[in-house]
Amino acid sequence: MTGEHENTDGWRAPQHRDGMALVLSSGVSSAIGMLFWVLAARLFEQDTVGVNSAALSAVTLLASASHLNLGNAILRFVPVSDGRRALVAGCFAVGIGWGAVVGLGFGIGANLWAPDLVAAFGHPALIAFYLLSVPIWTVFVLQDSALTAIKRAPLVLVENIVFALLKIALLVVAAWLGLVFGIAVGTLAATFVLVLAVTTYLARALRRQPVPAPQAVQEVTARDLAGFVGVDYAGNVAWQAAVFGLPLIVIALTDAGGAAVYGVAWQVTYALYLVASGMGKSMVAHSAGGDSAAIVHARRGMDRKAITLVLPGALVVAGGSYLILSVFGSRYAETGALLLALLALSAIPNVVTNSALWEARVRRNRAVQFGLPAATSAAVITCTLVLIPAIGVTGAGWAWLGAQGVAAAVILLHRRRAQRLDEERKAAPIPPS
């Protein structure tokens, strides 16, 4: 019994092994990414860092809207589909096409919603930047899901390390050339190189990938995909509005310096958020098609493993926030230490909210798929709009911690109630026939 328990719940279990590979990928790339922003802060003026950070955040937000959450559909359906190659290719094509439309629309209307970016880049250059960067970043996001779905999660680690190192190299070149917009353009160039390399590999790997066993195959129709993607996409757009749209709110309510402080603090915190996300992606890929008991078991395993990693990490970052930010410069540490501490602590309840969302994706529970991220995002944005004018950029940290804490408490109470009802049902006497 002990050996069986270790096989299903230990770190060597396929679900947790692949999840840990994704977590390591996020951790290593985030660490190198932090080095990237440290160098950016040292090589460029603070206002330049703030503008480029906001520009890249907008790219990520737009790409998140453009991929229509097809990455989660890839995770959910590729493991049980015998037409996985066509499924992945179709998802990539849709993401590229829609990404180009979204990027072009954002660039054309940037005078209305991003005048600071227009002033820094110039309108024609900004249009070209978003027209190219959004579809490229969309595929960059989708290809990680494809690698995970075909059980090649360790390659995501290799991909992200190469990407981060290439970004740093291009950053140094941009600083040497004195390019004000070099941070954003260098990131775009690095992304393009990795997209070419990984999509080439995927084309070969999917061609050689064996089809699932007959008993594991599920028919995946266009209606299945549309139903899953529609609600998941809506919830994800709401969530990404808080994650990647908040820098635009911060720069509007404060200034470029405030956006730089928030951007750096969020970059550090997001590494903690990505732990739960990585474990959740693996959970979906390994529990797709399982029964209710198997799904609950997989979700509980995800909770345990994610909190084991996030809790100590969040406490260390919160306690050492001033020292961490001092690496970027004294102005970052003096104005952002409390902000970083609050953001880091919000990653603890995020484990609960994140696992609830991934479980809903496996079960295709549309109410939770949309309602949970939408409610959390609305709370974060609303509280940020209220708190920043009153207490400064630290208000964004209180907004994240408060929203995540309330959502996690509601979820835990609901789980406890469901468990109690299940126990009562099992204990109830069976009526005589």
C-alpha cells in the first residue's frame, strides 16, 4: 500500500513529475527574467523601463485574449484525441489569425487607450510592433501547452532557458545601440526565434506520436472545442485584465516610475503564481477523461505539492522584499518593499483559487471556469482603482491579497460543505427495497 501511495502521490508520479518540470521551467526562466529586468534597470532610465514594461504587458494581455484559451483546450483534449496533429495545427492557425487582428486593432486605437506608448514609440511603429508581436506571442503561449499535452513538459524548461538568455543578449545589444524601445523589440525578436524552433519540433513530434489506446480515445468535435473554449476564454480574458492590464492602470493613476516599481514587483511575484499554474496544467493533461474520484484525488495532490513550494517561497520573498528590490535600485526598494510583500503573500491563497479553476476545466464546469476568474479580477481592479489614489502604488498589493484571500476562503468553505454532505450521504442507511 505504501508503494502504491508513493506511485500516485509522490513527486515521481507522472502528474507531479511533469508539473514539477513546468514549475522548474517557470522558476528558472523567472530567475533569469529577474536578471533581465535588473540589467534593464541598470542600463536604461527608469521611465524607459516603465514604458517598455507597460508595452510588453499589453502584448501579453492581447496575446492572452488572442489565443482564446486554446492552450487549455489542447491540454484537455489532445491527450484523448486520435487527431491530435490536426487539433494542434488548427489551434495555432486560429491563434495567429486572431492575434494579428487584435494586435492591429490595439495599435490603431493606441492614441485613445495608450497615449504614453504612442508618445514613446511613435504611432506607425507602435502599430507595426503590435501587429507582429501579438500573433507571435500567441503561438509562444500555445506551444507550451502542446508540449505538455504530448508529455514533453521537460522541453518547456529548455525552451524558456534559451528564451531568457537570448532576451538578455539582445537587451545588452539594445543598450549598446542606445535604443529607447530596445527592451520591447529585443523581447519580440527572441520570441520569434523560439517560436520557429519549437513549432518545427512539434510538427515532427506530433507526426511520430502514437495514438492513444482505443479505450482511452474520446471523440473531440468542433462543438466540444467551442463549448469549452468559449467559457474558458471569457474567464481568462477577465483574469488577464487584472494580471497584465493592471500596469496600464498603475501608470495612468501614478506615473512611469510607479509603473516601473509595480512591474518589477509583479515580475518577482508572478514566479510564485506560476507554480500553481504549472501544477494545474499537468493535472489537466493527466486527469482528462478520469472519473470524479480520480479528479478529486488529482486536485488534492496538486494542492499539496503546490502549497509545499509556494508557502515557504512567499514567506521568504515577503520577508526579504526590501533586499530583493534593492538589487534593482534604492528607489525601487524604498517605494515598493511593502507592495512586493503583499503581492508575494497573495500567492498563498492563489494556490486554492488556481486548483479550483483547473479542476473546473477537467470537469468542464462552465460556471466556475468563468465566474471564479471574473469575480477575482473585478475585485482586484476595483480595489486598485480605489486604493492607489488613497495610499499610492501599495494599494495594488492590498487589492491582490484581499481578492485572493476572500476567493480562497469561499472555495474552502464550499469544499468543506461538499465533503460533509458526501460523508452524510455515505453514512445514511440504505432503505429496504
